[in-house]
Amino acid sequence: MQAFPELIAAALHEEWGASPSARKAVGLLTQANERAVRNWFDGRNGPSGENLVCLIRHSDAVLSAVLRASQRDQLLPAVALLRLKSSLRSALDNLEQAFPG
């Protein structure tokens, strides 16, 4: 298994990219300090339990990585379905705004 900090770093890059604004966004979501977030993105350290739960709340990539690491792969299709549902809801909202009534 990949080391936990590296696993989280890969998921963070997948979800948010590697830009300074991505790190800032994650810092705002988790209320973690800038150095901690930078270490997560660089794979030096992993988030604490509380911060990990916050990341999972906001990131399907982090949730999927944690499920794979915990050998709970059977739950990954549910994550994909939730992501699809959210995308469809967003697309429908955009259509409704573009073509009201």
C-alpha cells in the first residue's frame, strides 16, 4: 500500500490541482494552517483525523483514496454514482437557468 501522506497528496492533486490557490482553498475548507496544507500537498505529512474527515466531506478523490486504502473498494461505485448525481443536478440547474419555464 502507498504511504498515507502520498496517498492523500495524490488525491488532493487530483481534486484541486497543485496551484497555490488550490492549497489556499483546502486551507479554507479545513481551517488548517498554510504549512500543514503545503505538507499534505507535498506528501510529507497526512492530515489529522478531523482534517481528513473534512477533506472527505469535500472531496470524492480523497474519499475514494481512503476507501481503496482500507480495502473497501466495493463502496467506490456509490461514490461514482453520487458524483454523477451531483453533475446531473448541476447540468439541469444550468439548463433551467438558460431556458426558464
